[in-house]
Amino acid sequence: MAYIDLKTAKKHLIVDEDFTDDDEYIEMLIAAAEATVSDDICVNLKDLEDGGGKIPSNLLYAICLQIGDYYAHRETVVFGRTMNETPVYRHLIGLYRDYGK
């Protein structure tokens, strides 16, 4: 189950809903971003779900940031610089990271 749906991801990416050429690619990025956030916090996102199957909004935003980074930077090197995640992303995931793992 994806916590971020395609419509939300496209809105975050500022991609018109009618543009469908990248839909499959964006769905792949959603899955990758959710896995990355889960790995980065060392916690399965399912373990953070509330009774309605939702995760904290900070983590939803962190997933959106990852999707945006993946979409905008399809390679790890851009103009000779290595891309790193934003300080905002590190802060958001730090709130939920299990530092014991």
C-alpha cells in the first residue's frame, strides 16, 4: 500500500494531472521513496500507522521530498556535484528514527 498516491505526488512535483506519460515512473518513485524513508528511520512504516492506516504527516512530507529529489535528479551527479538529501528531510526523518538500530 502506498502512503502517497499518484495524484498527491504529481501535485507535489507540479506535474499536470492530464500528463500521464510519467505516471508509471512516478509510481516507481513513490515506492522507492517510501522504502528509503523506512530504511532511513530503521522502522517499518506499517509500525507507525494509526488506526486508519495513515502515517505521521512529517513522514508523508519526507516521502514527498524524496519523490521530488528522485524526479528532479534522475542521476546522482548533476553538473559535477553529488546530490545529497536536504536538511529538512534529515530533520523530518530524525523525529521518527530508531537510533537503537
